Amino acid sequence: MAGAYSAQELDKIVSDIFSLARGGSASKAILPEKEVCRLCSMVKEILAKEDNVKAVRAPVIVVGDVHGQFFDLLELFEIGGKPPFHNYLFLGDYVDRGYYSLDCVLLLVALKARYPDRITMTRGNHECRQITQVYGFYDECLRKYGSVNVWRYCTEVFDYLSLSALIEEKIFCVHGGLSPSITTLDQIRTIDRKQEIPHDGSMCDLMWSDPEDIDGWGLSPRGAGYLFGGDITLQFNQTNKIDLIARAHQLVMEGYKYMFNEQLVTVWSAPNYCYRCGNVAAILELDEHLNRSFKIFDAAPQESRGVPAKKPPPDYFL
């Protein structure tokens, strides 16, 4: 197997993914299997050096769930600006639900390989072998490549993704939410993350938990993680000297939603989720002084999309 790609090779891969997609070919395999393996191996080496709480510098654009909606991801880059001219922090759930999970993963992984200091990828609850075998990504890889090897390469990368990020030591970013097992960021730093997401425990909670208008902790209807209230959020923020928790994980019809006196914000970046929910999407822009602004965007126009060669994935609660 060849070694790491050069910058020029990565530039060509990124350019090819953009051009193939715009040519309506996103329903096909966009990289040979051996090149996917090579790219994933390179990115694993980069991710292995990153902390469970990845330090991120501002300015940066925070992105919520993408869920395989590749043409909407391209629209997001049109709205926010393309790397390397803008820094991005993705909060997970790159795959499943949408028709083009593999295209989303390969583009983001290629961008991470090319611009490791400008692209941050954290893990979502769908970056998981068990979930992806049910909600679309596994089947997509099998259909496009005729084997599950590419799915294996990608899910190995998922095991190396950071669990969270911390922007300028003031904004804590995580896919899902908080855990009753975690009171400090240092406790997150001690987790052995290079594994499949467990069914319970602190790592699971970070991926699966949700904020709710309750006091204390509650049982989650998702069957994993917890519900946590404003008192828990305020205590966590004060203990860790942070100003805001930015998270994704929940569909927000308006694209973003503040809770608990702006101690927490949910960012959702998949417009018209599952191609039927009718929601808009948002990205959170933070300038060098951590001033916040949201950019709202709609789904990409129908004429810019390819034709999916698949049946929709099965439903569970949205």
C-alpha cells in the first residue's frame, strides 16, 4: 500500500469529488477501493494524535448533522465558504438517512487529510458500526463497491474521531450532550475513545444525550444517553469556565435553537431532513472574538442533485 498522499494528490481528490458530484455521478463509487483504504489510513494517523477534547481556534464555522445529504453539504460550503479559506468544526452524524453518505465522508476525510488544522471532525452517534448497518451507510457502501471493505475502512476512521472540541477554551462542542458520569472536561480526556460506541457510559452519553426543560437528569426516549436540564448545563459550564455548549443531534426546524438562557445551542445542518421534513438548516459562525452569527440555508435546488440509486432507509423517530 502506498504511503500518505501529497498535497497535490489530495487537491485532485477533493476537486474530483466536487466535479463528479456536480456532474450528477454521486450515486457511483467516486474513488477506487484501494485509494479509499489509503486515504482512511492517512486520516487515522492524523486523528490518532488529536485529543478527546480537541482544541480549536477561532474564527471557525460550527456545523451540525449532515446525514448523507451530499448536495446540501455542497450548498453549505457555498454559504459558509470553502476550505482552506474558512475553518470548520463538524459535530458528527455524517452518514445515514441521506442518499450520499459515502460521498459526504470521503469529501470531509479528504479535506481533513489536506487541511488537518482547518478541519475538525468529532464523532456522532451514527459514526458507529451497529447504527450504520441499519440506517443506510452499510448498504450504500455494499451497493457502490460490491463488498463491505470500504465500510470497514470508514468505520475504523470513526473510532479515531475526537469526542468533543473546545473553541478558545470557552465554547464546548459535542454531538449529543452531557453525562451524569462527567463533571469536568478532564474526565472526557481520560476516555479510551478508539472503540465502537458503547451502549452506555460516559462516551455513549456524549453521543446520545439531549437537553430538556427539566430539573436534573431524566431517562432518554432514545434508549441511550440521558435528558439533562438547565441546572445541569449551568453547573457544567460554571465548573469548566465555559460560556456555551454547542451541540447537534436533534432536528431543529429553524436550523438552530438556544436553550437555558443561551447556555446551550443546538445547530442542525441538514435542510429538509430525510428529504421531507421541510426544515431549514444553519451553521454557526464564530469570529476571532467569539461573536456569534448564524447563517440559515435551504436544501440545494432539485436540478443540482443526482438521482439516488437506492430505496430510502428505514424510519425511526426523527
